[in-house]
Amino acid sequence: MKKTVLFVLASIFLLGCDSGEQKRKLTEREQQLDVREQTLLLKEKQLQLKEEELQRTRQAILDSSSANDSMLICNSGYLGVWGAKMTCTETNCTTSAVGDTKVELWDIKYANGSVLVSAYTNNNLIRVYSGVYKNDMLELDYNSDEGPHATMPITIRVRLWKVKDGVLKGTREILRNECNIMYDMHLNKQ
């Protein structure tokens, strides 16, 4: 009888200890989930702010391009909507590999003495390049550290030249603090 009572007491004691450990682990897990949720909410807000900024930039470009600018400075053969295919030829970034391809839609306009290129992926404005037309070539640049919500500085340099009517070729170089990526570009007029 004593053994049975002793066994029952020992079992209750062990179950009680295990329950406390489970509660502690559950509390830790809930705290981890709360931190993840807060992080996701913060990232969602940052993305929303960036999207709003890109929409404002896009609207400003559309508004400025409605004026009739002089086309003497820019070869009008470059203007319009282009399908852009980029193939990685060199990289020392861990997030890229030689042979990677990207496809974007580029809307090339001339406004206020500059060439402006709105780059779209899946109908979403992702980047706006600005530059000039000189020596029969478009020279475009993009700097991510120019916006108020820039997190990682990045510079992109694009050089395009006309191969024939409706076809452009060139290079796109992405410069980051820790690595670089080089793309060959091929654009077809849409």
C-alpha cells in the first residue's frame, strides 16, 4: 500500500514538473511568434511606403512627359515601350549566378532634358532610371540611396545602343557595397 501511495505521489510530482516546462516553452514560443509578427508588420509597412513612393515617382514622370519636349537631344528611335531581357554574365554576389535571366518592360521617355526609363515587372513599377542620350548611346543610372526609404545602397548603370530599328543591346551593371553583377541586355520594341 505504501508503495502504491508513493508511486502515485511520485507520478503526480513528475507530471507537475513536466507541465511547468511545457508552459515555459509555450510562453517562449508565443514570444517568438509575437516578435515575428511585429517584424512582418514593419516590413509590410515599409513595402507599402516604397510602393507609394514609386507611384508618386511614376505619376510625376507621366505628368512631366505630357509636355512637348524637344526631341533634338534624344534619338526618337529609342522612345517607347520595350521588352527587356537581361542575362547575367559576371557576378561575385551570392544571390546571383551567371546565366540568370530577368525580364522587364521598359517605358523610355524624354522629359525636361533627360531620358527617363520606367521599369516594370508584372505591371508593377519597380525602378526609374534617368540619364542622357550621347554619342549614339543611352546612358542611364539608378541609385537606391536617393529615396527616403532606401535600406541598402545600390547603383545601377545601363548603357544601350541601337542595333537596328526596334532592337537595342547593351549592358547593365549593378554595384553593391559587397558585390557586383553584370548583365547583357537585349531589348525589343513592343
